[in-house]
Amino acid sequence: MKNSQLLNVLLTSLIIVAIFSCSNDDALPVNEEEFITTVTVKFTNTEDANDVVIASFKDIDGPGGDVAVITNPILSQNTVYNTSITFLNENKSPAENITQKVAQQDENHIVFYISAEELDFVVVYDDQDANGQVVGLKGTAYAGANSTGELTVTLVEGPNKDNLTGIPTPELSGGNRVIEFEFAVTIQ
């Protein structure tokens, strides 16, 4: 009798485990975090389309591995530039364009450009999501007087854009910092 009760408990347990371990085909897709190896910022002089400066950040193995390769921008003083930014995962072949995902999910992303106090440089956002909130994939950069300093570029996923009043910063936005790095900018 004890053996049959034990057998019933075991069979019932197995059935319960089998039922709850079945996959749910209706489950919502998981938005995997983007893995970004390469970022390119293009500065195009608004008065001379042939004057293009490319700044880039490349870290193929990600944080903690080999040192990133950075091409720092040298910009002309008192010049206005149109800017665009590209995010790639070059660990895939062909390279995966993360910029397209960011643009498609623009309500869920923002790019920050924070310049050091000593750098006479500012980026104004030229793009917005469906709610009229900034995104940062395109902008207008103003390079002022001769100066040098750090420009921190940060892509945030899941920001609370309603918190962004005044000068927006990653700290005010919340969300997940997908990638963050610094360019050493020279304006001459």
C-alpha cells in the first residue's frame, strides 16, 4: 500500500513537472541587449559638404578585453556641423547595423553627447521619436573657439525621457547604458 501511494505521488509530480516545463509558443519576444563593437560619428560642415570629419570608437571584444581603437575628431573653430551616428556589431558577418534597431525603437533609446566644460562644443538634437522626444541619431554640432576636451557619447536603452529637462544627461534618464565612451575633441 505504501509503495502504491509513493508511486502515485511520484507520477503526479512528474505530470506536474511535464505540464509546467512545456514551452509557451505565445511568449513575448525578448529584446536582447545590443552588442555594439563600433561607433562612428560623422561631422559634415554645413557650409562645405566636402569637409567631413569622422570620429570612431572600435572595441571588437567588448569591455575588459583589448584596448579600444579610437579616432578622435579635429574640428574647425566657429563651425557648424551636421552630425549622424552609426552603431555596429562587427562580430557578426555581415556586420549588424544596430542603428536601424535604435531608429525602429526610437521611443526606447536616446544618445547623449556630453562635452567637458573646457570644450567649446554642443550638439543640438535634430530628430524626435513619435512622442516628440529627442533621440540623438542626427543633430547639429556647434564647434566654437579653439579648445580641447572630452566628449562623452552614451547610448541609453529604456530611458524615461520625461525626466529630461534642461540639459539632458544619462543620469537623469535612468535606463540601461548600452555603450559609453569618450572622444578627445580638438577644435582649432
